[in-house]
Amino acid sequence: MLNMKKFTTLFLLMAALLPVAAQVQYGTEQYAVRAYAGYAHNTTYGSYGVFDFGGFMPINQHFEMQADLRLSTAGNHAFGVQLRPKFTVPVGEMFIEARLLSNLYKRDGYNDFTQLIGVGYRMDHVTAIVGMSTRIIMETPYDWHSTQSMIVEPFNICYKIEAFICKQTSPWNISLCATNITDYQIERVWQPMFMATGLYNIDNHWQVNLAVLCKPTGMFHLNAKYYGSEVRAGFNYNF
Amino acid sequence: MKKTIILSSIIALLCACNPDTWNLDVTGMFSGSSAGIDQRVEDSFDYNNKNGFPHIYATAESYSVYVCTDTHVDRTRDNWEKFIQAYRADAGCPLALHLGDLVNAQNHWDYMRRPVDSIPANPTKKDTLLVVAGNHDLYFNQWKEYVRLWKTSTYYAIVETPAGKQDLYIFVDTGEGILGKKQTEWLRTTLNWANTQAFRHIVVCTHTHLFKLDSSQGITSNMPLEETYALLHLLKQHKVEMFWCGHDHSREVTNLGSMTAIIIDALFDREPQPAYLIATMADAPIDYRFVKP
């Protein structure tokens, strides 16, 4: 039988072999890969490094895929796949956001697997997503003989609203985003994150990216304080 | 456009007319007004260093602990008074706990505290009430009021039976949804020490819940995921038997392998189904039941 360690290794290997994920660029129909590195900090782990890889695959006019892999020196790794059927509407584009995300909290002996389904809308200066997710939380190594090694948070509301300074197709852009979903984490509804992203197309193939994320705690405890932050930079390569 | 502005103004006016809206420190969503967790832990340590930790003596090998949470005392305090009367009347109860959100908002601290001092003690026994801060006890800069009346929010207490068996209760402050670095280190050190002693039961008591598996009653803010897993790991690694918390207002019992996490109902007067928990501490695993006030 496939044990949890082998399963995780296989899972991460598959992730590494997949072409890597890029930020979705509205209007882009090119395959793209990306690699980012970053510094992160939160009050639970202290300082740690993150290394992100991803691939963006526009399968056809109505369907795109994205795969994301994060390796972290804090021992908190993530692998996700995003499937996005999309439909052009008179103004902008509607899409279905379907995500599968696995987070391995190796330092704490837990693994969670989150499924998200939502609807999204993007136009020149705005992208918005609203959906729901379910999280399965498992101890690692998983005890197959106990029902108490796994619990399920069945319902969570997910949202993302991102506003861009320029049109999403322009060669440079800056965006501001409030969300509880990133490519590497699907947080609970009451745990928003705030992100600023900048991108610049060096030429037809290379794009440089910089993202800053801030994660407060206690916003809906009405006693908000700093919890964590992250700065990451890297390149996208469009084929 | 004109209609939208008028409608928005009416809604804003209605909100402003609702006294409950005044009880929400909306600015706290962006910057909490009370001291941050590390400073609060320092304040608690200052008190602990000067006064030590509570050591309580039970009169029998089996005793009861009364646990309530989320009284949100404001204009009324009926359930809170009933809770105090109940644990004081129980000759087998040396310890009562309140897991935070003592008051709903500012200006009710003395009103909330008064029954603790005015309801007559039971002459046949001694009992102790211990509390921990919740988020409602922090916003509007209320930590100062909490400290004035309740002194500490990060500490432990030991209950000792006549035969010398001891149960450990650890209180951690999660009023803003995290433990913070200092408190996490203190909790780790305390649990390491606890595992070298022969405690009969180890219980961790706090305000904010770890998980919410039943969404039928709504979902409430809890800790960031990283903090949730780190805390759960720490508790399970150190053989904590139970994790008692509140915050969510609706009961939930989750078996997490060797540990049981219990979200206890709110005791808020305006809660449709208020309840508190009575735990029986004996040589056997902890037994508990929920009681309506």
C-alpha cells in the first residue's frame, strides 16, 4: 500500500514535472512558466524563505489551467491545480474557478486538502472571484485505522477582488488585492490577506514580477494586529 | 444615483440607531486599540511573577469544574449571575472558569464584576473563579480594564485533591487570534514541564477556537491556518487531554485523536440557547455535560 510519505513524494514529483504557473493575464493565450523566490515572516514561524514555481496553460479559447508549487524553508509546502472554464461576455469575461490545493504543514505533522469552486469575472481593470471551499485536514503520517486522524471543515466562503492600475493586457501593471485565496493558501473567510503586485514585460517572452503580501490577524476579532508578510520576486517566461 | 445615496443614508442611519452597532469597535478591524499579544503577555507575566500561580485544593478525589464563556455582559447579566449562583451552590466545585468575552464592550466592567463580589460565598467550601481574555475584552482599548479587575490572562492553575493528585489548567490569551511568540514559548515550556510531572489531567483553556466543523450555526473568525496547526501540534505533542474554548457561541465537540476540543455555548443573555459546561475531574477521563442556566 502507498504510505503517506511515498504519496507526498510522488505528489511533489508530479508537481515539479508539471509546467509551472503564472499569474493569469487576462487576454493572454500563451503558455507560461514562472519561478519566484521570496522572504516571508509570520509570528508562528518567524522568518523563512519561499520558492514558487508554476505553469499557465491556455488549453483552448474556453479553458485554461494553472499549476502551482511552493516550497518553503518553514516546512510548509503547497501544491495546487486551478481549472478555469471561461466565457466571454459583452463586457469582460466570466469564468468558473475550480481549485484543488494541498498544503503540507510538515513541521506540525498536518496535511490539508482544499477544494474550491467559485465564479469569477474579469474586465480591464478588475478581477473578482467568489466561491466556497471545503477543507480536509489529516494528520501525517495518516493513521488509517482511526477516524480521528481526519477532520473536515465543510464550508468556507472564498473571495478575491483585485484592481489594476492599467488594463490587464498592458505591458506593465500594478494591482491591489484583498482576498482569502492565494495560489498557495485558501484561508478561512474571516482571515483576509492584502496583496500588491507589480509586473513589467521586459520583452515578448520575459516578464518580471514583484509581489508584497500582508496577512493581519484578528481583523474580525476587531483587534487587528500584524501576523505575517511576504515579499517575492521572479520571472515569467511566455512561450 | 440619487436613490442609491438616499437608501445608503437610511441604512447608515438605521445602523447608527442600533445600540449594538456602537458596541463594535470598527476601527479595530484595521488596528486593534489594546496592547498587542506580546505586551499583554508581559503584563500577565508581571502579575504572575509577583503573585504566583493559583493552587487550589479540592475536597474530594472527584470534583466539578464549571466552565462558561461569552457572557457579553452589557445591559443585563442574568445568565452570568445564575452561573455564579450555580457553581457556588455546588459543594463539589472548587473551580469555575470564564473563557473570555466577559463584557460586550466598554463601560460594563464593574457591572460584570459586581456579582462575583456580591453573591454570597458558600460557607461550606472555598471556590475560585479564573478567567481569560476574549476579543470583546480587548477592543476599545479595554485590556487596561481587564487587567484592573482580572489581572492576568496567561497563566496556569493547579487543583490538588486530598490524595495529592493534581490537575493542570493552562490559560492562554487568544483575544486577537494568535498566541504570539512569547506566549507560544511560555506554553511550550509549561507543557514540557507538565509532561515531567504526574498530572492527572492537562486542560488548555482559551477564547478562540481551533476549528469549526459544523457550519450550520455560521462561522466565526479564528486563527490563521499556520497558527492553528502549530498550536494543535504543540497541544497533542504534550498530551493535552482537552482544549476548552468559546468565541463561536455554538457548541461543538471535536475528537482530535488523543485530545478533545470543545467549543462551549455562549452564556450571553440574548443568546437563544445559552449553556455552560460542567466537567467532572476524577481518575477516569474527563466527563462533561452541558447545562442551561
